[in-house]
Amino acid sequence: MIGDEEEILCESEVTCVGQIICGIVADSQEHAKMAASAVKITYEDLEPVVLTLEDAIQHKSFYGHRKLEKGNIDAAFEGVDQQLEGQIHIGGQEHFYMETQSVLVIPKGEDGEIEMVCSTQHPAFSQRVVAESLGVPSNRVTVRVKRIGGAFGGKVLKTSIIAAITAVAAHKTGRAVRCVLERGEDMLITGGRHPFLGRYKVGYMTDGRIIAVEVTCYCNGGNTLDHTLSVLEEVLLNLDSGYHLPHLRLTGFACRTNLPSNTAFRAFGQPQAIVITESWITDVATKCGLSAEKVREMNLYRGEKSCTPYKQTFDSRNLLRCWDECLKTASYRNRKIAIEEFNKLNRWKKRGISVVPLKKSMGFSVPFLNQAGALIHVYQDGSVLLTHGGTEMGQGLHTKIIQIASHELKIPMSSIHLNETSTGTVPNTSPTAASVSTDLNGMAVKAACQTLLQRLEPFMHDNPKGTWNDWVKEAFMKKVSLSATGYFKGEDLFMDWEKGEGTVGSYMTFGVACSEVEIDCLTGDHKNIRTDIVMDAGSSLNPAVDIGQIEGAFAQGLGLFTMEELKYSPKGVLYTRGPAQYKVPAVCDIPEQLNVSLLSGSRNPKAIHSSKGLGEPAVLAGCSVFYAIKDAIAAARKETGLTGTFTLNSPSTPDRVRMACVDQFTKMVPVSEPESIPWAILV
Ligand code: MTE
Ligand code: MOS
């Protein structure tokens, strides 16, 4: 597997509540449930139980750590005007895909053949895990994916565990077995986004220039490694966010805890990185008496040859273009004045605004994942059946791929069909992840199209007035193969942690988001008034799909930073196991005005048809809502004379917002006794 070996069924030591011990096969779901409730297990308590990041730090319970340095941080701290320290905790997030983890395994009754219909982003991995579990070669296991009812990173690795258990059941009974997790089980068992704690020390000049930044962060990986180290790496690689920071020391620890194992989640660590960075940016602005937007703008990356902390150069000019365009379309300056007016006139309602730069490096920093395959058949009637290594989960990948094939073959999209993804047609595929599936599979499809066109070329030449169907028919009669594979070998991306150097992405996707909110200082509730997002999507293959992805990712980010909160008991039992306890954004949480636009005139020579990957980056845009809330809280605190920096942990739920708006009422809330056991803990 990626990372550690993972136990599929626990053999001896249960290390979290929600670990799978056994599976029960029955002739109906009801019977299976009755049997499951009859299973009695006696446990002995583990010592010590490590649940929170604080626990992990205390017990040095780490999977590993990473470090990244740039410049000369110690000398830099000597030369700065001022320093500040602070920290922020970011809670996890549940994927909450509409379709829970689901798999159907059909034993074929011959030669150990197994057919599996699986809701997975990574068919090749599920195939491998199932083959290994059954002790059969991979050529006996075919995994098919028609479409996934949402995945968001939660169906890259985790699905294979459910698939392996189901496959064993099917193999043992010789009958088809289906396993579909109920929402509560899915929430309990399959983990989610990694909670993070970021502690920082920043050296800056009184005019707002940032000189030196030291961040130590900890992430809650849960009881197995899964993607935890990669997520931690992604956080370190993105703690610069959109800013040029001359001196840096970034350290990260991946914590092993007794919680269900966390995994990939849309934008893979970058949301945690941006919220840490923007926390100290806001603190610096407060200390300097400047607006946060001024400090951000002053420290933005600029120019054609910008350089990341890992010494990869990139062209950041489009980031600045997004910034200027977003401020303009959002009428930022006028609205900021109007907000100040509103706040002068209202004591118990406050408004806030925030504009935040977004940057995401695109590509798998693991070299071998940057490859893809495609297979195209042309039938005698001219219709085309197309398949490639990627899976469709609502992100519009298949639509874009058909567009690419249609463009290359110069035939209408309606002549091309894509029926499913299968390990039987395109083998050894990478997961549909990291937002680069169009980049990779699109190139493979293009290659397959070019092979076909080369074969058809003589017939086009002989009959220039003919149609696609004429050429196809002629080729068939002349015994020319009408089936072609395509393969794409992507860039050799890598990160050398020893040297602190790497080329971790092929290019950057940029954006800027500006949000305005209104908080109710007495209840802590808030209203999302308006958000403007400008994204650099290169030359978009399909603006409707891309804008849909930006809106969806933004809503998911808004949920992460302002509403969605996983609650654990002091013994590590997840309380929040459904929409009644766990609040995902609803219609009323979408800003009354939501304007998404794509930066015009952007080109990207690094990806298919000059496009850019866009499935994840806009999650980061949700952070503009969080910092708009923080801005509104700051206005409320001014009323009681509090003008300094303050901590606001993510998500900014009503209770946190309420308590941060310190006033005569919050002072009446009794402080809990130090030895009292809380209802829920911060993990
Ligand atoms: N959009 C929908 N509707 N459903 C999803 O599950 N997953 C996201 C994003 N957009 C997702 C989605 C995640 S986590 C990734 S990595 C990308 O889609 C993957 O697809 P892509 O590479 O085609 O962008
Ligand atoms: Mo997306 S988290 O890369 O599946």
C-alpha cells in the first residue's frame, strides 16, 4: 500500500473506536444487522490513549516528521522590527459524499475470477488489494466504475478495505455480495480530513513586510498511516501560500493517534496550510495597525521568476492579475468603507470583509503517478467507444475527455461514447486525484486519437471529400486496425526533503477570493453576504464545468472553515454520525451574491489544450469567509476596547464566534473546573 501495511480486519489490538473487526454475510441487510448486534467483544483498555494533538505531542506519538528551510532564519529574526507568536487549530472534515462507500463483488465461478463494481477513485488499487487478499493474480480481478456518487478524496485508499472484506465474503460463499455502508458507519469508520495545529513565530517590519516565518505544525493522522505523511508534506510545501517570504523554517509532525485513520480530502492539506498562513498575516496586520488586505498585497509573489521555498521557480504574474481583478469586480474599497459605516451604526451586528490569494501547485509529487492510459475503439458504423484511466465522480472529467477526443478526431461529441472505467480496458492507472485527471488522461486520449488519425490518413487522402464514416468503412475493408491505445508519460515531479528542493508540480493554478459576512454578536451566527472569486483556469476546456467545480469546492471550503465540526467524546468516540449532528452547507449558507469568474487571456503550455486543473483549488476560497468573520469579530471586540490579536480556531462555529465577541455577557459564562471532564474534546 501507500505508506504502512494496513490491517484489513483487526487481529489482536483495536487502536480506535470504529476499527473493523469482522464482517457478517447474510441474505438480507436486516439479518446482517441482527447478527452484527449479537457479536460480543470484550476489550481491555489500552494505555495510554492518545486522541488529541496535545496528547500526541506529550507522548511523542509520531509517524514521522518533515522540515523545510529557506534563507537564514535565525539571522533574519535578529534584524526585524518586531516579532509575534500565535497558534491556530483546524478541525477535520467529513467527506460527506452523497453515495457512501459501496461495493458489489461477483465471483464468476471460474479460475478465481472476480468482477467488482466499486465506487472508487482508484480502481487499480482496489484491484491489487482484492487480488492480494484472495491470493489470486490481478488478472482475475476486474474492477468497474460507471460513476461515483461523490468521493472528494475519501475513495482513493479507504474503499479498498471495504472491497477486500466484501471480496473475501464473496469468495468464501461463492455468491455475489454487496456492501454499502450506512451514513453513520461511514462517518465513524472511514476517517476524513486531517485536523492540524499550527504554531508560528513571525518577524516583520512595522510597515507590514514579512521577513521571517517559523511554523511548527502537527497533524492528526489517526491509527494508520494512510496518506498522512503526504498530507503533512503538502502542508509544508504550501505554507508560503501566495506570499514571497524570504526566510522560513517549517517543521511538521505526523501524529499517530487512537482515532479512525484520516485520509485524502479535496485540496489535500492546502486548506490547512492557507488558514495557518492567513492567521499570522492577520496578526501582523493587527499589530502594525494596517488592514490585512494591505499586508497581503505588500507580500504577494510578484513577477515571472518567483521562487517557492523548495526552490522551484514559477510565473506568478497571473496571481497578481487575479488579485487586481477580484478587488475591482468586488468593489472592495467602496464596500470596505460601507462596512466601516455599518459597524459604527450597529452594536450587536458587525460586518467583515476579507480578500485572500490562492495558489495550488498541480501534479503528483510522486513521479510514477504522473502517467495515464486510454483505449479507443472505432466501430464500422463510425461510432467511437472511448475509455481512459480516470473515474467520473461529478467533476465532469468524462465530459472534458469526450470534448478532447471530439476536437482531435474532428467528429461531434455525440458520436463518442464513454461507458465506464475498468481495470480490464486500461490497466495500472493512477487514482483520479490531485485535480490532474484531465491533464493526464486527456493527453493519453489525444495520443490514441493521433494514432487512429495516422491510420485513417491514407483514406482521407484518397477521398478528401469523404466523411468520417466513409474513411472508417474503407479502413476496415482494407484490414486496418480501428482500435488504439494511448499513453502519456507525465513529468518527473519530485521533492527531495534532504536538500529541501523539488519540482513538485507542472504549473500553478491561481485564484483570489473576496468575501463579506455579517455576524450576530449575541448569538454568534453569521450570514454570508457576498463572495467574489476570480480563478486562473488557463484556457478553460469547459467554463460551465469549471465554474461548477469552483462553486462546489468553495461551498465545501466554506463548510470546512465555518460550519462542519466533528465532535469526539473524551474517550475518542465520534458523536457526529449524520447530518443532524454534523452541519454541511445548505442553500441558506451560500452567499446571497456569489460571483465566479475565470481570468481571461490565460494560457498554460503545460496541460492539454492550454487548460488548468481546477477540481480542488477553490476549497481554499472558503478561507476568505473565515477571515471575513474574524474581521467582523475584531470590529465587535473594539466596542469593548479589545484591539489586539486574538485566536480564532477553525471552524468558526457560532459558539466560537460568540465567545470571541467578548462583552459583558461572555464574562457571565462560568469557566469550567480544570478537573471536570468535558463533553467533547478538540482533537
Ligand atoms: N467534484 C465532484 N462533484 N465530486 C467529487 O467527488 N472530487 C474532487 C474534485 N471535484 C470531486 C469533485 C477531488 S478531491 C479531486 S482530486 C478532483 O475532483 C478529481 O478530479 P479531476 O482530476 O478530474 O479534477
Ligand atoms: Mo482529491 S483529495 O486529490 O482525491
